[in-house]
Amino acid sequence: MNGKRVLVTGGAGFIGSNLANHLAADNDVIALDDLYLGTPDNLDDDVEFVDASVLDDDLPTGVDVVFHLAALSSYKMHEEDPTQGARVNVEGFVNTVDQARQDGCDTVVYASTSSIYGDRTEPSPEDMAVEARTGYEASKLARERYAEYFHNHYGMTLAGMRFFSVYQGFGGNEEHKGEFANTIAQFAHQIAEGESPELFGDGSQTRDFTHVDDIVRGLELAADHELQGIYNLGTGESYDFNTMVAMINDVLGTDVEPVYVENPFDIYVHDTMADVSKMKADTGWEPQISFEEGVELVCEPYLD
């Protein structure tokens, strides 16, 4: 992407700020965020920051591309207030996309979620049956249906990206999120401090851990190719939490054992793995950062 005017909602958050900073090298980028979890400290000086909510009127949607990443982004946030979750994740999506449409922008790339696939130890393709078990999942499925509406009714192109377990270290715009930061960053920080990370159950749950740099490249390619429909962004490989802790210990040269606790969640996805063949076929995208390299990158600040 080059020479475009771009809006990134949720642009001061974890994924959003990484995307905004990356795109700002060659584009005019606006990062919009209500600072619920984001902070403008995440943004480079050449990114224009707007403190606003996706529920507001008069959003800066007179752009070439909208990347809609703003969301209440966890199961816990939605169960605490399902109405607010729907308001931000669904109404905020419709509000932003419709303002973009009225301002002449017809290219939108937005965040969905891989958790709608449920427990899968085999790769999950985009065309498999999915269901909503939580308010968070329902809100992301609602986005996908509203995206169909905007495409079918108005001819807009909207790419829904189902992210798989995005991570980066605390040196990369995650530390401010506290308990909502990705598990790899949290565990690496705890182990480096000599604290035992807590694993649910026996630690055998698996995730398709995907480095944020690969996610950012995928988002940019989705816009460049004006993709329409649903796409997975993952690696096609999964690691269990016990292995992840062992890898962190190995890189840090530590020997901190995890503590096993009862899973506190009524609904919990135990295993995930992406089928990324569709994204590869349509854009040539492939993940470039292996999990081994990613763990090293997360641990690097603690080795200085």
C-alpha cells in the first residue's frame, strides 16, 4: 500500500497501533481510538491520532481504506456487559462502515475472530460451520453478516479477517493491557521475574500463535487486493501451553514451573489451528515468523 489515506479504528491498541505505524511509512494514516485499552504512546509521530469512539457521528472516514479493528476484544468484557459489547462491536461497526460508504470509501478490512470455530485440533477452513457460544463471538459473527449486507446492497468490498492468537512482547504495545494482554507476553514477563504463570487445567490446550507482524502484513495485503469475504490469518501450526512455557524458559535460561489452576470460564476454546490456504491463494501471503523465532523476539528485552 502506497500513497493512500487510511483510517485505523482501534488504532492506539495492540494490533491497530502496529498496523498504523507500519502503514505510516508510505501512507497518510489516522488512528482513531477511545483509549479504553489503547494509548497514544503506542503511535509513531507520523500517525495522526483522533480520540473518538466508533459510535460517534462525524468520524474521519473520508479515506481510501478503513481498517476496522476497534472492539471489546474478549469474552470477559462481553459477559460483564453484553449490551455494551454489542453496542461497540456491532453498532460501532455498522456506524463506521456506513459513514465510510457515505464519504465514498468502499474498501474495508475488519477484525473477526477464530474463536467461532470452537475446539479444533485440525486446521479450520473459512467455509466450515461456525456458531456463537459467547457474546463476543456473536458480535463478530454479526459483523460478518453486516459486511455481507454492505457488499450486496452497496457494492462495497469488506474483508473479514479471523485472527488466530495474535501475540507480541511487552515491548510492542501490549503492556498497558494488563490481564488482557496476550498470554505469551504475560508468561514471558512473569517467568523473567521468577513468577510462575498460571495454566488452566493440565496446560494441554493448544493455540495457533500468530505474530503481530504477520497479521499486519495480512491486513495490508487484504486491502491491496480488495478482498471480499472471510479470511483466516494464522500459521497452520499449534503449540500447547506447556510447550510454550518450556520454550520461554529455554530462551531465558530459567527453570520456572507453571502452576495449574481450574479453568474459571464456562465457555473455553481448548484448541485452535488455522487453514490459511485461501489467504495464500488469493494474495500470496504466508506467515514469516515461526513460533520459535516469535518466542525469542518476545523474550529478547529480558536478555539485555
